[in-house]
Amino acid sequence: MVERLRFLPAGSERLLVELEDLETTLTLLDCLLASRPEGVTDIVPAARTVLIRFDPFVTTRDRVSAAVAQIDLSVRTVRQGETFDIPVTYDGEDLADVAGFLGWPVEEVIRRHTEATYTVAFTGFAPGFAYMTCSDPGFDVPRRKSPRVRIPAGSVALAGRFGGIYPSDSPGGWQLLGTTALRMWDTARARPALLAPGDRVRFHHLAKDSTAHITTPPAQHAKIAPRSDGLVVTRADRPALYQDLGRPGRADQGVSESGALDRMALREANLCVGNPRDSAAIEVAFGGFAVKTDRAVTVAVSGAPSTLTIRTAGGREVPAPLGRPFALDAGDELTLGLPKAGMRSYLALRGGFAVELVLGSASTDTLAKIGPAPIVAGDVLVPANRPTVVAVDPDRNGPKRLPGATDTVKLDIVLGPRADWFTAKGIDTLLGQDWQVSAESSRIGMRLSGAVPLERCDAAELPSEGTAIGSIQVPHNGQPVLFLADHPLTGGYPVIGVVAAHHLDLAGQIPIGARIRFSQVADVESHAKDIER
């Protein structure tokens, strides 16, 4: 049997391996999980591809490609799992559109969907999202031309030949058939993901089967008593978030890295107050945040240059420095005003915050709904008082210049993995015109708007494949989305390019209204390779 592998660049530290079919892809995945090549740090499986992340200080793209090319894929993977019955209310917004596309009455769509058996091939997109193959070959529908900004948790959906259930509220372009009350992801369970590769699923129509049985009981969540001592949040115009350096190395479980959008700013704030570089800090988006302390503490703020004001217990107001450690006495209130540039500021506390780790990190993943709850007015931030701190550093480098809402920001990108899905005019448009950051932007991604949409030469449906932070994904409308830290692990629209690693922090600080100009960077390893064996 001749196996064809295609190696595609996917940014500075990743490559995409494209294979002939799902069966071969799952075989490669299992081989990589059993014995990772040197320097490989993360693996994202998908329908016909495996996205591999590597440490550029340990290995190179060419060395990883060579190691993968030597793997014997002739012995296919056989997986077995449990069987789940999932009750569905068929009330999806796209049910009639799916019926029209397939040429079936709505009743037949529901009947065939409930008679089919779905098998979990792999997980991705978000924790608990299972890509399921269908025993009925008639189900093959395209994604929506423009993805929705929000799809409710529990939505049962179709895209291409796959079925899936959204585990949390998230953006997405799948066609919605209905909803289920079952939780697809719950960290309180022994196995947080309800479905795993190899499991089989049968859907039941609740309207016709009122006795549909829910096979897994809801998890019991422990209630944590609120604390009243610490730093009280007196103002939060927008919810703030705990962030550290995230959850690397869990992509094969459907868990993205997440973490601070400006990782250097997080490190700087921690170094100012003597914390380990990866300690959790408070990420404040666009200012409008204040805390009042009941004890003497040392803090620092880095990132977006907010106006910092200390109001003492006696009512006196004094300025505080950006990018330098400073003290707060009991009764002092620190306010972060509107930043003059950038988007996100980081508040670090000497000794750290007492915050519960979820899957090894204090980061709040806004897409996956993993991590501590967003911080709102009235919350209390409890000092951890960890003894592992070192001396404060009052002589850190000055804050870096960040872009304002009227600026045009240059971002270096590496073209690929799917640049060949676009015409030469499409590539020229990507690199030749400005892209404005729209208000529909978040930690998940920035929606960009350009005068001329990107022109594709391949209008086919792309099977879902892994995506990297910094990916520039292009829906059918030709207006790109730039993925940020909480991006979905997999997506079904082609990625035309990926922001270079050295500009990812900058991308996380670009405010709404600013414009982006993409610049292709030379990468001696960034070229596609086809291997047949």
C-alpha cells in the first residue's frame, strides 16, 4: 500500500501532516502518542491531519518531518469504547436548511439522525467536543458560510460527514439540528469529557421518546465558601481574568493552552515583585478596574499603560508607576484607568494569589469554560503569601510601546498551511491591504474586516484540522479571523497564514478599531513537502 504524507508549515513552531484518510490519521496519532519524536511538545488530531508542535530550541521542522516519515502506518488502529444514548430536542436553527440541502423532509432528517450510529473518531475544537463519524453516508452537509459568534452549549450539529455536540457556548460554523441537556465536559467527573475516541453514540428524539434515558448522572460540584479578607474588587467595568502561562501539552485531550495574551507582560509583572515568572496574575482588559486592600502588599502592573492611581485611607490620591513594583498600605485602593494604548494590563501580587488550579493552571479559558470564574466587582482576591519569592526588581526595562486604536500595526506571518487554497490575488490582498479589528473580537480571536475579501481558488469543504494560536482562518465570506490564546483547537475553514511567534504578544494587545498590515517573513523551513512510500 502506497501511503502519501504531506508536510505543511503551520507557523513558527508547528507543522501539519496531511494523510489520505481518517483511518491512517488515527494510526499516526496513536504512534506519536506512544513514542513522541524528540522535541515534539503537543499533538492535535483531526479528520485527515495531525498538527504537531515542536520546541525550536530542541529540534527543527525538517527533523520532525523525517521522524514522522519513518513511522510504519501499515498496521491500522482499532479502537473500542462505550455506548451512549443521548436525548435530543430537535429545535436547531439550521434544521430546515439541512433538510433543504439534503433534499429530505425535516421528519426524515430527524428519523435518519436517530437511526444512525455515530462513532467518536477524535476530540478537538474545545474540551469535550467529539468529532463523530456517521453510519449513514447520506449525512454530508457544508458548514455555514459565516460562523456564528455564539452557539449554545449542548447544541447537536453537523459539518461535512461529521457530527458533534458543542460542550460550551462558543463560536462555530456547524449546522445546528437540536440541543441536549447532557454536559459534554465537566472537570468534576473522573473523566471530564463525556465522550472519548472509540465511543459510540445513538441519538433519541425527546419529542417522541419521553422516556429517553440519560446514561450519566450530573457531576456534584463542591461549594467553596467565599472569603472576606484580602483585596476587594471595587470596580470591574469588564470581568477580569486570572491568567498564567496556560496548559501546554494537553491538545490531544481537546484542551488548548490558553494563558495570558501578552506573555511577556505577565512575566514582567511577576519579575517586578519577585514572583516566579509563570505565577498567576490578573489580566485586565481595557482598564476600568480597582481593588482595595485590607493589608500591606506589594504589587506591579505591566502591559497596556493604564493610568494607575492610589487612593489612600485618608482620601489622598497619588500616582503609581507602570512596570515597577510599588506598595499599598491597608485601606489603599488602586485604580487602573483607561489605557492610552494596547488592550490588556497585568496586575501581579508579591507572593501570588490563592487561586485554584484546574488541569495544572490558574488560567481562565473563555472558550472551554475551564479555570477560575471571571473576576467581578465584589470579589475578594486572596493573597497566597508563597515563600518562594525573591527580591523585588525596581529597575526593570521601561514599558514597551503598544498600539493605539488609530494605529496600523505590522504583524509578521508565515504563509500556510492552506495558502494554496487561495488565488495569487487572494495572497496579494492579504498582504497588500489593511485589516481593521472589529468589535466582535475577544480572547478567542479577532474578527478582521477588509475592503476586499480574500479570494479562494478552492471552494471545497475543508475537513476539520488543527489550528495554532496566531492562525489566520478564512471563512467563505473572505473576511479573516485571527486566532488568539483561547482559540478552538480545530477548525474547518482554511488557514492562509500564521502570525510569527515573535509577534504573538503584540497581536494580543491590538485594540478594537486599529488596523493590521500583514508581512510575510522568510522561513527557510516553511515549504510543503509530499512524501510517498
